[in-house]
Amino acid sequence: MQRPVLLALLGLFMLLQYRLWLGEGGIAERRSLEAQVVSDSAENQRLTRRNAALADRVIELQDGEEMLEAVAREDLGLVREGEEFILFVDDKSEEKSP
């Protein structure tokens, strides 16, 4: 009589251990989620720093006309009346072949 009860309890214990270690919401899934949280936190920190840098640049562009003009010249190719635009291109295809 004790043997079947002991086997039933052992079987129940094994089932619970399986669910604890490998089942849904178990330890394996928790470790995976913790690793994902660490990865996502690092990505969030990187994006926060990038957003802060972009916000600083927006403030600089709103406050200073010199910065606005520099960005317009560099990024948009702004040329004022009376100025000449000269583009220097480093052409490596003209190098001599041995």
C-alpha cells in the first residue's frame, strides 16, 4: 500500500520539477527574459544618449544663426550670392599601375 503512494508522490514531484525547470514560466524562461532585459536596457541607454545629443543639436540650431548656417552649408550645400562653390574630389583611379 505504501509503495503505490510513494510512486505517485515521486511522479508528482518529478512533474513539478519538470515544470519548474523547463515548463512555461520556469527557470529557463526567466533566465532568458533576464538576459533580454539586460540587452534592452543597454539599447535604451544608447538611444537615450543619442536622443540627448539630438536635442542639444536642435537647441543649438534654434538659438544660433551661425550654427544653422554651418549646417546648411555642410549638409545642404548652401552658397550665398557672390560666392563660388568649389568641390575638391580625391580620385584614386588616376594612380599609376605597376
